[in-house]
Amino acid sequence: MTRTSVYMEELDAFTYSRKISAEDGIVLIPAGAIEQHGPHMPLNVDVLLSRAMAGEVAEQIGALVAAPIMYGYKSQQRSGGGNHLPGTTSLDGATVAAIARSLTLELARHGARRIVFVNGHFENYQFLYEGVDLAIRELQLAGLDDRRVMLLSYWDFVDDTTIRELYPDGFSGWDVEHGGVLETSLMLHLYPERVDMEQVEDFPPAVLPNYDLLPVRPELTPGSGCLSSAAKASADKGEILLKRASNSMADAISHEFRRDQR
């Protein structure tokens, strides 16, 4: 056990209580999913990367990182390959919203005034938003008007300069980056032992219709489950992505919550 870790679950209860109830305390909640990421990466990529990003940010701004949300909303065919693929284990939207609401209320009960959801699964966002909105409503009705919650997805903090640098042949968009260069590069940098680049298939980005159809047509998803190729991923790119995205997130969080203290 350590009293210096940024990770909530590694602290004793009394150290945790002092840190989370500090007037300037911030707690980050990683939100991931158990979802296939092709034959070259494990099912818990979104959990690992959201937690790692949150940890990097926490070190910079003196925040705590709560235990991650392990499961996420259903993988969509146009952004995650689809919920029909093996290994992907998902929650209904109402359940994701309920988890976000409960965690916000619980951390507020512990004394947290500033909470940030660090999303690592494309499909989670609106359901996290719904849960936080419901929690804030309850807190305000209870007279706790000083609680603030931010929601962000880490890839939104990869700027255009970095995109041009790391995608010199063109960038097709975050929705088809599932299992591609971004996630694979980050995994190669952070968890190289969990990536098997020999299993990567090189193919052009998936071309999917601009609408959804249920039940899904499985043949529209590439056989690997990925929506773009990770062939050009590298640990060096992952290091750049981690540093620049975490720095930008830290700046945004510090800026927003400093406004509240004026």
C-alpha cells in the first residue's frame, strides 16, 4: 500500500478521504469498455488507455484517479465494429447512465467537489452525460451547488498538428480509428507486451453507410473487427499521443476549475 499513488484503490481509506475532500481536490473517473480490438490487442484496451490517460493527467494537476468503469455502452458498427463481434460485452444505455449518476453522487458524498469523466470508449459519451446531468440535478436540489463535473474523450485533445504529423497519408476520422493507429500506438508505448503486431491486417479504412440498420449486417464490418489498419502504429507515435493529449487535458481541466475558484 502507498500513500503517494494517484490511484484511489491503492490508497488507504484515511489518505483517500483527506485527498478527495481537499478544497482544490479533483477526481478523475476513467470510463472504458470490454470490446474487441482486432486480433492484435486485448478486449480491455479502452479500460487500459482511459486509466493511463487519467493517470498522466492526475500526476500533472495533483488529482486522484478513481477505479475505472470497466464496461461500456454497446459497440456500434460504424465506430467500434459492432456489438455482434466475439468478446464485446456491453451495457444498455440506461445502465451506463445509472453508473455515471451513482458514481457522481458517491464521490460527492465522499467530499469531492470537482469530478472529471475521462472517456475511452466512443459510444459511452452521451450516456455518461445523461447520468451526470441527473446527478447534478439531485445535488442542486440538495443545496450542493458547488459540485462541478467535466466530461471529455481523450482523442478530442489530439490537435490538428499532431494528426497531420502522425497521419501523413490522411486522416479518416476518429469514428473509424477503432483498433487503428491511435489505440495501437498508445498500447505499444504503454503495454507493448499486450500487442501482437504480427496479427495486424493492412487494409484501407472501412467504408460504411451513413445510417444504422438493425439487426446489423455483419458483412459490413471488416473481418478483423478493426475499422482501419494499425500497420503504421508505433510506440514512438504512442508516446507523442500520450504526452500531447494528457498535457492538453490537464490544461483544460486546470483552466475550467480555476474559473470556479475566482
